[in-house]
Amino acid sequence: MITNQMKDNILRKIATYGKLRQEFQLSELAEEHGCDNYVIREIFLYFKRKGIIKDFSELSDDSVSFDVNVEAFDLYNAGGYTAQEELLQISIQKLLLEIESLKPSMPDKVSQITGIAANITTALSLIVR
């Protein structure tokens, strides 16, 4: 399973490597993360789709190269995917607290909205992972 921690570890390597054109051995990263090359390749392809890297090329079955976009540094400096998930969870918790504070003035509607918000929270926790 691909986790935010895995993506953040690879993002850290990309952002701190020191060059905009980079080359990595998939097997080295796979060994560090206890997975196979395919998982690491998929993370790089995800980064490409998200605009973190561009010009992704597979040099061999085990070697890839790409250019790093500014978005990689922005995301890394903002705490990565783990920080995004934590911020989302905090925002949802704040929303739920604000909804609860409305209960005395609109008990019927707030109960319905609370139920919807709880369902959203559950769904997001499954999606974000």
C-alpha cells in the first residue's frame, strides 16, 4: 500500500537532492520502503500527474529520470502529504465543532448536517489514506 509517509520520504529525497534534473534507481528506493519497483514507479507517475515532476523517463527497468518542478519544493516546505492530511482532518473537526455549536438554535437541521459531515469525514479518511 502506498502511504503518505512513503510519498513524503520520496518527496524529501527529490526536494533535497540539489539538482533539478534527477535520476533514481527504483530498486534502492523500493528496498528502503519495503516494496517493489512497481510501487516506487507508480509514486513517480503520481508525482508527474500532480505536477511535482515532469519529463519522466524510464531509462531501464530499474532507473528513472525526471525534472523537478517548483511544486515539489512548495509541497515539501509545507510539510508534504502527511501535513495536508492532518490539516484536512483538523478542518473537518473544526467544522463539526461549529455545527455542534449551532444545535441549540436549529436542532433539526443541525442533526442532519452533523450526520452528513460525519459521513464526509468517514469517506475522506478512506480517500486520503
